[in-house]
Amino acid sequence: MLILQRRKWQSLSINNNIKLTIVDTGADWVKLAIDAPKEIPILRTELVEAAAENQEASRTVSREVLDKILKQR
């Protein structure tokens, strides 16, 4: 992991096609502006993790339902 220090309105570039700019900061938060091509998905990590948990829960439920159906036969 690379850790960089930036000030408000300073930027950093990733792979010549993504630019991150510090727009504002607070005591325990940072507001970022992200300029990237539309085909690059940008998601908050907590949403990605929640989706993965929901998908795993769906698989578990599906397995449980399938097991019940098979036991009834």
C-alpha cells in the first residue's frame, strides 16, 4: 500500500487516465474528486463488501432451500 500526503486541491494521477483531487477535508473525513474513464467502475468499499455478503447469503439460502427440496423427495 502506498500512502501519500496531499493538501486541499492537490491531485495525484494513476496510470495517466485517473486523477484524484482532494476537494475538502475535515477532522475525520476527506472529500475526493475522481476523474476517470466511464468504463472504470468506482465503488465505495463498504458497498462492494455489502454486495459480497448479500451474494454469499443468497447462495447459503439457495443451498438450504435446495437441500430441503431434495430431502422431501
